[in-house]
Amino acid sequence: MSGNANDEVNVNKCKNKRYFEDTVDESEVKKVKVTRKRQDFKGEIIKVDQNVQKPFKSKKYFKKFRPQLDKRPKLPEEVLNKHTRGERVDTDGIKTNYFKEKQRRKEIYLEYATEQAARTEILLSEPQGFIEPGDEEITAQYRQADIVKNVDIQSAAKHFKLNLDFGPYCMRYSKNGRHLLLGGRKGHVAAFDWVTKKLHCEMNVMEEVADVSFFHTHTMFACAQKDHVYVYDNQGTELHCVKRLYRVNKMEFLPYHFLLATGNNDGYASWLDVSIGELVGNFNTNMGTIRLMRHNPANGVLCIGSGKGVVSMWSPKVKAPLAKLLCHPTPISTLTIDHKGQHLITAGLDCFVKVWDIRALSGPLFKYKLRLPANQLDVSQRGVLAISQGKSCEMYTNFLMEKKPSHPYLKHYSDTFVHGMRFCPYEDILGIATASGIESLVIPGSGEPNYDALEDNPYETKKQRREREVHALLEKIPPELITLDPNDITTVDVPTLQEKVDAKKAIFFLKPPHVVINPRRKMKGRGGSVKAARNKQIVKDMKRKEFITNIRQTKKSIIATHKQEKVGEDFLPLETPTSVLDRFKPKKMKR
């Protein structure tokens, strides 16, 4: 038994060693005494005036909000000035220290964002292409055959021409610039991947096609046919027939709002929400037949050109134009808006092309004189302006030029009249739709070389397209937010002085409510109708008196609040001096 007991003790010791390797008795542990030396304060006490503002310690906040600031190399001021957001806000006019501190912190965040934006320029590795002319050469002399010979094989394959027999044609590129949609006036409709030349679908709808448009993806598109708008998938299967959109001439798709905007022969502008299949707006613009229409990609406002030289801007929830701009004394022949939504370019029958500031609704900033009226206009992502006049097309490197140059950047002559013209996104390609087919022209330097794969990915897979579609539906912008200035939504709605005055006038001059009296039973016998009329009049008088007393009380309360606002805490009313001669003043007559 003793041996077994010793074994148990050894086992317990092993178990303890497993959890406590060094076991020491408490009696053997020496306690350490901590001695703290007290130091008497030797010096003078300085009283700090609390009214004096404490200096702003920038280093503390810079380390807190901008980690690893000292380790990074400093950027040159020229690079930072490209992404700056303006001068700092002066905090001297801010009364409370809390809001001063809040504004300083905001300035630090803005400075950090500016620096981050400047540093990301390193990631934009793809340069913009351009043509370098030789000595005593002009780039306008180069033809498409010369450009194709001197570029790489992939870029040369993007130049092609399709001769088709069902024109004149209209064309539209998808949002990521990978797919092309064609619509012929005689019923021919085709959709294909223009890079790989893979055909998605081709059909003849056996009636007139006025315009075509892709939806948020290339798998669905709309065709404005003779009477109604039809929706097809990329296999050519008819999905819907929207009969409420009648005799449509022009279509524009708003990708962030999922709205298909249309304009028809009768002057009606309509907005169809393709996610729920309902019309969110449909009203008459009173401008006649709509044949010129573009949407502003910055705020979603629809710009419609009329035959009176006026460009009007429309929103689906407002039945009146948000703004009107008189651009030309003659009818407008074509119009377009740049990729950033900052400038509006219009052309009229007076042979002028004008550039307007669409944000300030001012201008024209620039004005160019042409030999002939322009029938088509378009601006690329890099600001290249394309102008077509009949069969000839001219390209200029920048549409913001003070004076029109003597020679354009490039020239092209097509076989037949140009009916449509669009720049391909993220490619140096200009698509031209004519009466006999389409042409794809190589315009070096026109497209944006660096794309955001989360926004528009030309090489997206089927799974990525589905994920992007789901995210776009969750982040869909409601049509009520389509305004000229989207930043107004984030501001506080402060009523103006005129609105306050009108509201008070409306309170004082309200009509008494109409009193409806239905007696339980009709008075029968002698004098029954007379008594009923008298009782009705008595009830009406009582209601009217109650209403008048309520109006008087509200009027008194409003006047009292105004007196309190005018009279501050430091206001001391002056007593009117009395005089002995006051008894000789004329007394006010009591009415």
C-alpha cells in the first residue's frame, strides 16, 4: 500500500509539473518593496488665460490620421496641384472650438486624399497614344491605310469596314466598349463582339428601326421600331414589347439609374425603369418632334435640342424643364456632352460649333466657324472632338481650343452620307455609321488607356458580369435624385425669406372650412324646413367663430416670437420721456 501511495504522489507531481513547471513555496518568495521618491515642486505657478486659444498641434494629428507620413518620399508640388481641392478653410470665422477642431481634422483628411490621389498616378502605367509627324508634315495628311500599316497587329485588326444593304444605320457601343449594336432603317439588327468579330445575333424585324441602345449589360438591348419599343436578348429572342413608348425617334440609357429615356414624334419624353418595368416619367415637352437627345453622364439630366436653337434639360420627376439654354439663332443640327459631364457642344445650321459650360449654364466658352453645318458630333474620353459634315469627318485633339486650327488632327472621307458617329470607350476607335454600312477608324490618343475593372471591365467573365449586375441593382440611384446639381441633396433645405412671408400670409387669409350638416331625421310638419335651416346657420356661425379665434391666436403667437427674436438679452428698452405739455396732444379716436 505504501508503494502505491508513493506512486500516486509522483503522478500528482508530474501532473503539476505539466501545468506549473517551476513550483516554489510562498515562504521562499522574497517580497520586493517599491520605493517611490517624492519630489517637491520648486518653481512658480503660471496662470493660463483660458480665453487665449491653444495652438494647433499639427504633428499630433498628422501622426494620428496620416500613419507612415515621414517614411514616404515627398511629392513635387506640380503633381499635388493637379489633384488639389482648393485652398484651406479659414477657421477664424468659426465661433466654437469644437467646430474649429472638426474643420481642421477635415482639412487633414483632404490633404491626405490629395496625396493619395497623386501617388496613384504611378499605377496608371498605360500611356496615351498619339501621332508624331515628321518634318514639314501634317497629321491630317495621313489616311487610315497609312496608320494601319504603322501600328501593331492587334490595333490594325480593329480597323474594318462592313458593307451592308439595309441602311442608313445607327450604332451604339456597350458601356465597357467591347460589344457593338447596329440597327438599319430597313429592319436589319445585329449585335456582336467587334474585337473578336464573334456574332451574338442577327435578324430582320421587317419594319423600320429608328434607334438602338444597349442596357446595363450587352445581353439585353432595345430597338425603337416603327410603332413601339421592343426589348431583345443577345440571342435575338424578343423579351418585351413596350407599347406605352410609341413612335420613338431617340433613346438614351442611364446605367446608374436603370432608366431608358426616349423621345418620340409627338414631343413626349419618357423614362422607363428597366429593373421594374414601369414608366417613372412621361410628359409632353411642347418642343415638337424630338430628334436630338443626349443625357448628361454626371447627373443623369436629359438634354433635348429643338428647332428654335434652344437646349432644354429635363428630369423624370419634374414636368417643366430644369433649365433652358439658347445656343443658336438657327435650328440645332446636333449636340453632344463630354465624358465628365462638364461641357455641352452644340452645332447649328449657322455653321457654328459652340462649347458651353453645362454646370454654370454660361458661355459660349469657345466658338468655331465651319464651312458647312455639322450633322454629327461626338467627344472621346480624352477630349478628341469628331465633326462630320456630309461625307467628310474631321478630328481635333482637344475641343477646348480658343481658336480653330488651320488643319485638323485627322481627316476621313466616307463613300456615303454619315448618319451616326460614336467613340468606343477605352479604345482608340471611332465608329461611323453610314447609309451603306459601318466603318471602324483608328484614332490614336482618343480613348482612355487605363480602366477601372470594378467599374467597366472589357475582359470580364460571365461570373464577374453577374456579380456586377447584382451590385449595380443594389446601388441603383432613384429617379427623384436626378437634378442639375446633385450636391444639393446633401445640403440643408433652408426656406427663403419669401417662402416664410408667403406661409404667414397663407395663415392669415385662410378661408373658413365648409361645414356639412346632415340631420339625423328630416323635420316634418309645420315649420320643419325653417327650423332646419336656422339650426344649420347657427352651427355654421359657431364653427366660423372658432376658426377666427384660432387664426387670431396663431397670429399673436407669430408676432410674439418675432418680437423675442428681435429683442436680445442685452436689449434695454428706453422709456419714453413724459412732459407736462403731453396733455395738449390730440387724443386718438376710439373706433
